[in-house]
Amino acid sequence: MIWIEDEITNNLERVKALTIILKTKGCSYRECVMCSYYLDSHKEVKDKEIIEQFEYAINKFKDFDMVKIFTSGSFLDDKEVSKDVRDYILKRLSELNLKEIHIESRVEFITEDRLEELKDYNVVIGLGIESFNERVREVLNKGVSNEEIVRAISLIKKYKLTPKAYLLIKPPFLTESDAIKDAIYSGNKALELGCIVSFCPLTVHKDTLVEYFYKKGEYSPPFLWTVLEVLKNVRDGLVRCDTSGFGSLRGASNRCKCDREIIEKIKKFNLTQNREVLEHSCECKKLWEVFLETEKRNIVPLNRELTLTYQ
């Protein structure tokens, strides 16, 4: 998949960004309870085919100043993207006079030798941190510790590259209120460590443990009010919010006609970093407030449809 969209650089310059999703052999970890991106992978894909995908993408569009490359896992994992392919892609991108190159990787692949490959480029490296609460990451089965995360961030900065923290809003097993607290805490911690932040409100993926609880009525994606609360209360710094899945049954939503307006406000915030654009009013906010209070009186997180039915 490829597309062009508006983005901002780390210097807050508005640019056109080319997003490329490469079909690779997929994530070699495949244990996170909320992720099934590996289902879009291809076990038999060859280096030549990955390069062909990349070439098709960069030749399809013109006039872009940023390239964001996503795979089903880690760009820096040799099992998924070989060093030869990485070298080819980086060399080709260096010919385009880009302002930024964005990639993503699991923490264990942030090593001296991998970063040595990147040091001559203006690269932003996205890390799937999800939360700075060790217990939250344990139940997500992320397989990485705070110590390892901090080490990776420090190493990225040592090579004059930019770390980006991907953080979940409303992981499973948290109440809506606790999810707000966790996201704000994690965002503040990431910014304190020198990361830029990309919040990812959880969308229910097929064939995951989260989907199992979702279908049983034991997990609901976050309200958009929850997303707004996080974005308005995290400390100052470069913060974005992914809007994928917004307004759908499996994604962040208020189940209200105001969804579309809030989504547009969040997209505007992503490009302006102006928190004033996040101000919003709608009668459905009362339902969100009732939900937060009702959950506090229960032992386990609630399904929003069942909860609001009985108010």
C-alpha cells in the first residue's frame, strides 16, 4: 500500500509524506496480544520483490519531502528486511533530498551495527513501546523491559537519530480511566526521554486475544473523548495521534455523529500542534462520564454498550 498525506517534520515544517507499506516475511516475534499485522505478510517474499515494491512506490508519486516505510514488523530485523535491501532503500532515498525518513523496529534490533547503517541519514525510528508501565507491557506480551527501552532510546540519540515512541491508548485489561492515566504517564515519560510521541488508540485486530475479549463483550475500544483527554493533558512536546480505525466499531469512537468532527480536529492537531483545536462539546460527553464512573464501581473493565444500556 502507498499513499501521500500531509505531515510535519520534527522542526514542525509541513510537508508531503509518502507512506509505503512493504509486504515482507513479517514480524519474527508475533506474540503481542493486540497485533495481527503479520497476517498480511508473505513467507516466501524475496529481496528482489521487496525492492520492486519500493521502486514502484517511489516512482508512482512526485513532490514529497518525507518517506515513511512500514513493514509487518521491524525494518531493522535481518529476517524481515535484509541488510542488502536496507542498504539499497537508504541509498535510493538519499538521492531524493528528503527532509526525513521514518522507519520502525522492535527494541531488540536497535544495535550499534544497525544504527551505523543509518547514521548518515535523517532517520526517525519508531519503537512499539505501548506503555512505560512494565505490568501493562507484560499483559500485552511485548517481551521487552523498560531497561531495554531506555537503552534503545539512548543508543538512537547517541547516533544523532530521532526516537519515536508508539504508545497505546486503552490497552486491554485497563479501565477507561486507568487507560487515560497510563497514556498520559507514558507520553510524559517518552517526551522526558527525548522521544517524539505517536499515540495509537487501540483498534481490534482479527485473530488476536483482544478480539476474543471484544467478541465476548469484555473489551471496548476507547471513546474519542478519552483520546482528546490524553492529547490535551500530556506535557509539551511533539505529539501525534494515529487516526486509523477511528469512527468504526472496532476503533476509537463515541458512537455519535460528532465522531467525524473530532477526527478532523485530531488530524488538524497533528499538523499544527495547537491544542486549542481539540476543544469540543457534544451531549454524548455525558455518556462517557457515566461510563468512567460506572467502571470505577466494578472489578473489571466494562463493555460500553452493555454499561450504557442499563443507565
